[in-house]
Amino acid sequence: MNWEQQQQKMRDIASELLTNGKVDMIIGYEQASVNGKAAPAFITSPEEIQTLVWNDKCENMLAKYALRYKGKQIAIVAKACDARAIVGLMVEHQFPREQIVIIGMVCPGMTDERGRIYESCQVCRHHNPPVYDHFVGDAMEEGEYKLSPTMAKIDAMTPDERWAYFTSQMKKCIRCYSCRQACYLCYCNKCFVDRNQPRWVARTTDLSDNIYYHLGRIMHTAGRCVQCGACERVCPMDLKIWYLAQKVSDDCKELYDYDAGLMLDEKPALADYRLEDSQKAFVD
Amino acid sequence: MSKPVMVLGGGIAGIQASLDLAEMGIPVYLVESQPSIGGRMAQLDKTFPTNDCSTCILAPKMSSCANHPLIKIYSYSELKDIRGRAGDFTAVVTKKARYVDEEACNGCRQCLDVCPQYVDDDFNMGIDQRKAVYMLFQQGIPNVAAIDDRFCRFLNRDKNDKCGRCARICPRKAIRYGQRDKDIELEVGAIILATGYDTFAAELKPEYGYGSYRNVVTSMEYERIMSASGPYGGHIKRPDGKEPKRIAFLQCVGSRDAKCDREYCSSVCCMYAMKEAVITREHIKSIDDLSIYYMDMRAFGKDFERYYENAKKQGINFVRSRVTEIAEDSDTHDLKLYAVDEQGRVSEDEFDMVVLSVGLVPRPDVVELCQRAGIKTDRYGFVHADDMAPIQTTREGVLACGVLTGPKDIPETVYEASGAASLAAQLVKDLPGPEIPKPEEVPMRDIGRERPRIGVFVCHCGTNIAGVVDVKAAAEYAKALPCVEYVDDTMYACAADTQGFIADMIKEHDLNRVVVASCTPRTHEPLFQDVLRKSGLNPYLFTMVNIRDQCSWVHMDYPEEATEKAKDLIRMAVAKAYYAQPLQQQVLPKDSSALVIGGGLAGMTSALSLAKQGYKVYLVEKEPVLGGNARLMNTSARGRSFEQYMDELTESVYDHPYITVLTSAHISAVEGYVGNFITTVRKGPDTIKLNHGVIIVAVGANESMPDEYLYGQHPAVMTQLKLERQIKHHVDDFKGKRIVMIQCVGSREPQRPYCSRVCCTQAVKNAICLKEMDPTIQITILYREMRTYGMNELYYEKARRLGVDFVRYDVDDKPRVTVDEDDSNKINVEFYEHLIGRTLKIKADYLILSAAIEADRESNAELSQMLKVPINQDGFFLEAHMKLRPVEFATDGIFLCGMAHAPKNADEVIAQAQGAAARAASILAKEYITTDGMVAKVNRFLCVACGICESICPYKAIAVDPQLHVAVVNAALCKGCGLCSATCRPGAVDLQGFDDSEILAQLDALYSW
Amino acid sequence: MNEHEWEPKIVAFLCNWCSYAGADLAGTSRIQYPPNVRVIRVPCSGRVNPLYIIRALQEGADGVLVSGCHPGDCHYSTGNMYARRKFTVLKSLLEYVGVEPDRVQFSWVSASEGARFAEVITQVTEDIKRLGKPTRLVKEEMR
């Protein structure tokens, strides 16, 4: 099945769901007005179905939007990563399974303006949505672990070089919190950076405060993140931050054999344990 | 207040019994012969099968004893005589002279430093030395010195040659050379004996050279050698200092040995030897050889078999051989073991260290006491126990628990101790006792929005702190800290007059926060919190900082740095105090009735025990009749009839006005929490709602249905339970017959990788019964390992004497069973006989299978979900802690006993059921459920209801409310660990008393102020 | 100790039941160790939010140690097990961005391991001295 065939099948399913009143809304993608990208679409009538698109520009993480419509019956056009995100949010009781119809899209990976496949998609191992109501596309072979180009670069660095690279990114941060806004995991009512009592971190763009914010956020998403890459794609200052999330996810996979969002009855990696877990962080 | 109970023995049994009684509101005199409570468990390094640190789990219980207002500890005291009768005893207790004023001594240990007289340290099994003035061990309670008058120079010399160093150095003037032994009389309603055991004197086995070969040690010595707080600081060494490379452990030294008049099995040695071997490997990774020489590996307890399998995987070498002699190389002091295996082959193996797994034996002094007090003991000296009354002695009102009544491990000891508390409570509950004054209630001052006014008291602790830290300078420094209104330095912050002084200063300076910089909060925090309480301040407004144990004592050569550190710590404490909030202990109403699930031996026993203590009980049984498995059994190992006992028990249960029996009834829902459960029970067409305060799970387990050895295919093949019924009703069928029994059918196999514990004893018991009826019956028992632990070993011995054949088989060469071709009524059993090295075939009339005990997985899983309590991988319920909390779940108010916990014999079931009743009664006895102040608290505006806290809470104390969509803390269940708080991303959950603000403030104070 | 030598100030989060008790035992046993550690007592290693550690580094902690009950020994049965996963991930992340591995350390010390506590403190202090003053993560004004 190619993109267009998938798009047609997706529209058929969406149409059926809306026409028969099975859902109140479809969250999917429509053509954006600029730069050839797809934008999130919120379709409530069958007439609008034709505006739904499916192509290699559907990079937005839609699970974030599903959070806005808690309590409503919705269907969501879900790439594998969106589907995993939805599963993660269901594990965290953000909505019951019955409230969301998952139109699962097999996804070979998304591309940027210049047609280059995103780094997060290059190394993605899960092309097929693990949980779905409708499966759209031909199941792809699940990928092997691949080292991302950024991580390959970091791996080769000395600690000093790593720190230099990391701070070169952190210096650029203007604390606009776009990464937080784009992340489906950042659904707290009030982020720790905005708390006053206690004050966890100052609201400055001091390098140290920037680092605190980013590391703190990564620790909060640790063991839950599906590595969709939205945090990095939305950054107006082009901070390379996705590799941090990727590192933590790789650790969870390697140490705890855990991939976020694959199963509805699996606790996030850091909310679970085994007696024989790795002791590598501990002195003998 | 009811009449007090005396508990004799301050080991884990005595501690547990005392705590249970005190929790039930009954005053306790805890009498211990040593200068400190703790007993044998305090000497152990780790405990099997969890490898828990023994001190870590024991010490909190010891402190609880010391701090409980209803427990009075008489340490260094002995029971001389018991006069009177049940309900009205006079116990004569000799308080031995310790030559130290217990009230005055504050455990500073300066006397230990100056005492010139070295003495072998008994606590360390004489491996190293202590002083004549000493403390039994570091964490001892009471934390008070004692002088050993056998060695003290002052006490043993004439008056002209005075040593007196300890008296001179003592800053509290606590030394009392003139003290003498003193008898006191205690009026008590019941007495619990929990005096424990001695270990077998290994010198009595001269062939092993203990006492003459220095690298042959006993297992108790080895525990101290392994212990991090032992003579070698946890580095495993031979007594001659060399690190061992090859260690042999010899089992059954002084157990199962008629030659030294110890025929019984000591029950615990197989497991502790395995544990010692496993821990040794952790200490010395490169060790070459760890060999255990044994007869039968008796890994019969819960999860023991898995431990055994793991030990094998870790390369522990198990050698089924008897060691006949040990020889020592006089140069290297290495050892040579001569051993004989099953086939009679002799081997010689070299080791550089040998650990003798010495058995457990009664204490001679206790045997004497029992004789004086008219308490019957068996021929070894263990207090006589009845299968159906395992905790009672022959003297009414005197109860016994722990190894005193026979060898057993810690969890069994603990539940027996609880059971003893239960029986004692029944005796004294209506007897009036002395009024114990309740602490005076001072109205709490509302500090509302007052700005913090902090008082800081820096303690000299004589010279303990001031000798290193410049206390004056530290106090001066504290004056400049924000919100500090008053500072003083005190000689002894803990002294009674200083406490009064602190109270005065709180009033005079209108303080609303107090910081004391002195010793460790682990021992002294309650003391100072009490000062605040009496001054009308919420006790949680107190902050303690440790500048002695963690500062002056460990930086003796660096006074300047230590002073700087003390200042830092005081600054951090002030910062924490700034954020300290008054925390409220909630008082919740509760129901005083119990629900017991399961009407077998366990359920009926605990129900009756609770009813006799005056609590209403609902007993729910799914079958139409009460009785469970015990109804199907014939006699106990000691020959007591189950039928008669169960009839009487059932009648008592039905007759008791406090017990409501619901048979053919099923639990369909359980709501609520400790003190306030609501359970829905279906009984036929009716649905009944029960309100109750606690739950006891006593659902039992069943004999499994074998799927091998022609079971179900041939009428002559039956299980042990079926055999019991046959013996009862058709015993003549067996006359003159040929019978084969196979052990471990379905146990210790991949599908059930555990030992079913009861089958070896059951097979032996049935074989004896048949043999005694007709000696011409031929019986062969095919076994993998005979696990007739404890006194059951005597029956194994007896069966052999009666001519029962015991033949061992290997699991990978199991007996082969076929129907005889000529006579289809008979069964051929073929097996390999190790002794003669040949395959034998028996044409049997009956084949009896010792089928595994199995949990009802499905129904247990259902119940576990309703109660939100865990089950283990074998389907049995999983207790809160395998060692010290064997009858309760981590979730408060829910208890378990009997075979729901693990397979066990009837006497153990009864003891455990009584233990569960005691633990349950400790909740029911209270007027209210009082929650702790240091519990988690949810900010509902920040909570996003992700439920992570709910999924990780070990106590099920926090859960997302489905209506409100926020997490809600049940303060009655919360233990204040703070895991939820550290895990909550938005910081919606915080742990009061250790909240984020208080912790971050300490960091800020340390680095940013 | 050389007077001119730089002396690090290390913060240690100790669980009340095992490591804090182990530290007390080192005291009653008079086992000496370097005076560079400042203890923050917490009920359980599971109480330690990974953000405390980042915060400590930001505020200029020369080193951070967290110590709790050995796996299986936790007073609250499983708190240290969750803590182990959090700390393992945090440590790995800190190393990945270039923070020195020894700057933040974790250990298990039981209530009977007074000598071990002293050894751990001695070792951590030596490690931090070797690393020198922290430059990474520290707020500018804290240097």
C-alpha cells in the first residue's frame, strides 16, 4: 500500500466512523497553508473528510491533541509513534481505551522540507502501530536497533567534548518551552519550572538553569518517551536535544528491556523494578 | 489497664510477643538475661532465604520495644521462680548487678575506652576481645554499659589496689561499684517463655577437632566472622588471618545423631549453611571451593527450594557424604576431610577452613527453671509441646514460643510469639491491673502564621562532642542564622534537667521551632519530641542534627574540620526547621470485628482466638461444612486424632456467641481499608454486606492430583490423603500387603519448584501406623531427600526401626511404574538402589503417592485482586516480610495464616493462626486508628491523575479517585516512605515532614547561604 | 590532611533505616573517615527525587552520594528498587552529557556496615578530590 492508498483507506474508515456516529471527532492531518507540511486537523462532519491527508509530512504528534478532548469519543489517525503515545497515556489513565478509536497507520518515516528523513525516524524500530482499531497499510518488518548519527558522534567524544557539545546546545535555549508544549508527555497542570513553592529552578536563561530545565524534563519523560522527535523539530533555536531522550530510552531498552507504549498493561520503566536489575550505577 | 504479662527472653520471640501485647494495650515486663535485648538474631549476619541483613530488620523492633510506654525492659535479669497460678502469678526476678546506674548512663562509651581489662567477647563467640566494662553490641538496648564482675579489676581486687578508671572518666557518674543483685517480684497474669537456645557444643564431636584445630569453627562463630560489625569487620578470614580459598560446611553436627543423644533434626542448619556459603561467595568472589557435606538437604520452607537450586547454580558444591574425621596439617593448619559417600566409598578432600553446622539445643538453665516451675520438658529438654496446642506448656497460664519448644526458624518463631501473645491476652484481658498513667495532654499551641522563631540547643555530650567540636563556637555561629531566636549549649541535652530547661526556653522566648544538635535522632528524637509536646508545640516542629555519631566520633583528629561540619549541619537543620510544619495525627473511627476467610483448621483457630479475646468474627467458608483438609486426616505425627479435635473445634466455633459462621458463602467484593472494611458475601441467593476492621486470609491449599505413576488409572494407586481415609475406614485391606510410597510427586519439579513440606512426615506417620497395626506389612518409601525436619526426625527414625525401607531416587531417574502383566491387581515399581548399585523391582499391592500441596491459583488470584495483596509465583499468598512479618500483608489490616501462606503441618498451622489473631487483635484492641503525621499529601490542583503513585506504592496507600480525578492518600495506610513524592512529576504529592521544601532548603543552606 | 589542599563538600542523602544507621554505627565504633560529607536524612532512598541531585550540582555540590538499604533489605520493601532504576538512568544521562562519572555516586550500606560506610565515604571523598572543583552544571554565581 502506498501513501495514497493508505490515505484513501484512512478516509474511508474516518468517514464510516463519523457517519455512523461512532465518534464525535477525527483528529488527523490536513494540508498546511505554508511550507508543504501537514497540520493537525479536527474533523467533526463527514463533509470535511476529504481534507484529511496522509503523507510523509504528517510529522505532528497528535496524541498531545487527544489530551484536549478528554471525555469525548474521538478517533485519531495514528502513526506508530502516535499510537504508542496514546498507549502510554492510557497507561497513565489519561483516557480509557474505549474512548479512542485508533486508526493505526503503518509509517515508513517522515521527512523534512528538503525530503530528508528525520533522524528520529531513521532509527525508529516500530513502524507498525502496536495497538489499533484499524490497521492501515502493509505491516512492515520491525526494525533492528540503529545508532543515530548524533549519538554515534557523541559516543566517540571525550567527556570534555560531550560537555562542550551539550553546552553549545543549552546556551542557545531561550526557554520558550516549545519542546514542552509539543511533548505529549508534558501534560502537567503546572510544570516544575513554573513552581514557586518550592522553587525547583530559576526562570532565567542562565546556562545552568537551562541545563536544569532540560535534564529535569528528560528525567520526567524517562521510561515514558516514544522518541517521536517532536521536541527537537519544534525548537525555534535548533537545539539538539532529542539525543538526550534517545539515550534514556536506549538505556531503558538495554537495561530493563522496556519500550514505551507497546502494551496497555505494562508499567513505565521507572515505575517498575526487578530484584536482579542492573547494579552498574552503584559502588561495590 | 489489664494485668501485665511477663515475657522471658528478649530475642526476636520475646520482642515480638512483647510488641504484640503492648499493641493490644496489655502491659509487659520483658525480662532478658543479657545486658541487652536482641538475642541470637542480633548475632546473625544475614537471614535466609532473602539474605536480609539481620540487624537492619531487628533493630527497629528493638527500638520499638524500648520506646513503647507499656513495655518495661528488665535487662540483665533472670527469672528465679514462678509462684501462684494462671491469672495470678508472682514472678520472682533477679536483677543482676550491672554496676552501672541505668538511668544515669547515656551510652557514651568513654568507660570502654579507659578500661584496662580485656576479656573474650562472648557476643563475638570469643573470637576477639572486649573490655570488662562493656556493651553487648553496638546497637544494644538499653544503650547502657555493664561491668562484668568476673573480670573487673576494681571489683576483684582488694580495696588498696583500686582501678576505678571507668568511675573516674564517667561524665554522668553512673558507675555503681556497690550495686548488688536484687530480687523483685512482679505480679502478672500470664507468662510467656521465649528463652531460645544454645548451640550444640562442638567439642562433643572430637573427630572434627573443634577446639584443637583453629580453622575449624562453628556456624555461629562463622556468622560473626561474616558480619560487617563482627570481629573482622566483615572480611572473611580464618582465625589465623589467612583468607580461605576452600571452605567445607559440615551438616548435622549434633543433630540426627544418636551417638551424642541428639536424634532430632535442628531444622535450620541446611538453610543457614547454604546462606553462609552463598554470602561467602559474595564476599570472596575468587573462592575456589564451597562444599556442603550433608545427609539430606532440608530446604522445606517457603522459597527454600528455590534458594537451594540457586545455590547449586552459583557453584556451591553439595556433597552427599558423611565426614568421619578431620585431620589438620600442623604447618599450614589446613584441614583434610575423610568422608564416606552413600556407596561406602571413602574420599579425602582438603580445605583451609571448616564450618561446623551445629545444631540447636535447649539451654540448661532454662531446663532447670522448667523443672522448678513444674513445666514438662521432653527428654532433650525442649518444653513439651502438643500438636494441637503448640504454644501451651503443661502449666496453665505459662506459654512457650520459639526454639524453646523445638528447633525452628525465625518466621515460625515470630508467629508462635504472636500466637503466645494472643493466648496470654485471652487470659489477662478481664483481669484488672495497675493503672499506668497516661501522658499528660497539653493543648497544642496554634502557631498559625507566626513567623518561625527557632531555638537551637547544641550539646556537649560531656566531652563526646565537645572534645572534638568547638561547641561554643558552633553555638555562637547558630545565633547569626536567620529566624534563630535563642541558642544555648548544654552539657547533656538528654538529661532530665536540660529537657526542663528547653521547655522553659520555649516559653520564655516564644519559640515555635526547636533544633537540637547532639546525637542520633534514631534513638533520641522521640525524647525531644516529647519535650515539645509537653510544651504545647507540635512534635513535628522539632529537628535533630547529629553532630556526635556522624561528626565528633568519626573525625577525632580533625577538630577544625569537625567544627566546620557541625556548623554546616546546624545551618542545614535551621533551614529545615524554618519549613517545618505542625503535622496532625488523624484519628479515624474503626470497626472492632474481624472477617476470617476460610473455615479450615487455620480459619477456625484464628476465629476462635479472636472471639475469646472478645472480638466479633465473621467466618466465611465456601464449602457447606467447616473443617477443610484437616477433616480428611487421620492423626497428627504424634498420634493425636484429627477427627476428635476438629469436632471439638467446630463445635466451639459454632457455639461461640461472637462468631457468625457463613458456609457455602463466597466473597464477591472487598472495599475500604484497615479499620473500615466492607465486604460483600454471596450466600445462595442472598447478598450480605459485612462491616469489619480486619481480614484474615486462611483459604488453605490442597493436595494436588498427580499426573504420573498410573494415578487415576489403577485402583491400587492413591495419594497419602486417600490412604489416611482408607486406614481409618478399611484398615484390614492393608494387612500383610506390599506397599510402596513415592515422595515428591509433583513437588520440586519444574511445574512446582517448591517442597511441599508435609509429605515426608505424612508418609512416615502413615507407614508407622500401618506397621504398628501389622508388622508383616512391607513398606518401601522411595524418596529424593527425607525432610522430616525438627522432631519429625524421631518418627523417621522410628519407621526405620519398625522395618520400613527407605530408598533414595534421583529426579532424573524416577521410579518406573507399570501394571503387573500376570496379576493386573498388582503394580510393578522399578527403581535404582544406590547402596547396592542395582535396579530393583517390587511387585506392590498398593502404590501411595505423596502428592504436592498446591494453592488454588485461580481463586487465590481472584481474592488477591479483591484485597489488593500479592501472591507469589506458586500461587500462595505473599506476606509483608518473609522473616519478621510472616502473618501479615504489607497492606495494613490484612493478615494470613495456614496453608494459604505455604504448605505446613497442623501444629504450625495452629500456631500461625493464633499468631495472625494476635496481629489482628493489635488493631482491633485500639479505640481508633491513629495515623502518623509524616504521611504523603496531595495537592489536587497539581495532580494529573496519572496513577504512577498508585502503581508503585508498597502499601496501597495512595490511589486515583475515579470521580475526582486526583490521587488521594489514605493516611491510615501510608508509612511515609516518600516514594510517591519522589516519583510525582508535577510534585503534586509531597511527604509531610520530609517535604521538597525542607530537603531543598537543606541543600540551599549547605551550598547557597 | 594538607592544610592547603582543597577540601570538597559532599552532600549525602542517607536512608534512615540502613545507611544512616550504618553511619551511626561507624560513629559508635569510632571508625574514622574524612570530614567532607554533609548528611541529609531521608526516610528511604526512594524518597530521593533525581532532581535533588541535579539541584545539588547546580548549587555547587562538589559531590553527591545517595545511599540506601541493599536490594531486598528496604524498610519499605521496594523503595530502593525504584530508586535504583531512577539513579541508574540519571547517572548514565549525566555521563552522556559530559559530567564526570564519579561526581555523583550511589551505594548500598546496611545498618550493620559501619566500616563499609566509612570506606564508602573515604572512597567518594578521594574520588571527588581527584576530580577537583566542579565546573559543570554549577551556576555561575556559585563558582
